[in-house]
Amino acid sequence: MTHAGAFLHTALRLLALAAALWASPIARADDYADVAQLMRTGQTAQALAKADQYLAAKPKDPQMRFLKGVALTEAGRAADAIAAFTALNQDYPELPEPYNNLAVLYAGQSRFDKAREALESAVRANPGYAIAHENLGDVYAKLAGISYSKAQQLDAANATVQPKLALIRQLLPTPGKAR
């Protein structure tokens, strides 16, 4: 599994759990729990159908929209998930979780500058959001590795670049290795 893939897989599992715990104790909690349970059991098509049914009556509900974004991600529909989280960010910029999920999707596509921007927004929305800080550190490390690789390409004789690049590669495993 690539680092981006491991990052995406781990973050999505954490975010699905966060979504399940994010529910407020109101009458609609069963709908949220149903969608979360369907996702946990790999029934993403059914989870999406249930989320769509719910959102037909309550299209602005942020939690169900978040769950739908997670389900779209798990269904391999990254473009739709990006659209869902982007719309959620526009309507509810104070919520850090959609920014974090958006960043995970961008990182999975090696769009690290966009991932960094989304994570910086998550941290601005909630400075105490530890997962976003960790993910931002991973993105910064990945961006550093890209810069060090470019520096090495441009000046192979530069003796200070190789040790830095080695540290980044040790921190972020190469594709095919588990994190």
C-alpha cells in the first residue's frame, strides 16, 4: 500500500468513527447510526441510498452530508466526495472534519498543495483538532521530500540534501510498504 493509500485508509477509518460519534442525541440519531453501520459493514451503496433519502427531506443537515461524503469516498467516488466535502466546507466553514477529509482525498491524488490548504483550514477552524495537525505534518513531510528530490536532481553534488532526503524517506515509507 502506498503512503498516500495508507494515509487515506487510516484517516477514513478514523473519520467514519468520528462521524458516528459526532451525532448529537436527537431523534435523527438512528438515521446516522444506520448509515454508519451500513458503511462499517461495507454496504456503501445502501448507505448512500439511505443518506440520499434522509437528505431529500433535510438537505442542509451537516452530519448526514458528512456521512455521505465518507460513503462516497469508501465507494471509490473521489470526485463526488470532493464535491460533497467542498460544499459542506462552504456551508459550514467552522467544521474542521470536512476540511480534513478533503485533504485526505487530495493527498490520495498526490495533490499535496491542495491537501495542505485544506488542513490549514481545518486547523484554523479548530486549533485543537489533533488528527488535522498530524495529517498536516505528513503533508509537510511529503512536500519536503518532493523539494529535496528536486534539489538533488538539480545539484547531485550537494552533500546536505541526501541525508535530509533519507530522513524523509525513513519517515514516509516508499510505495508498497505499510506505514
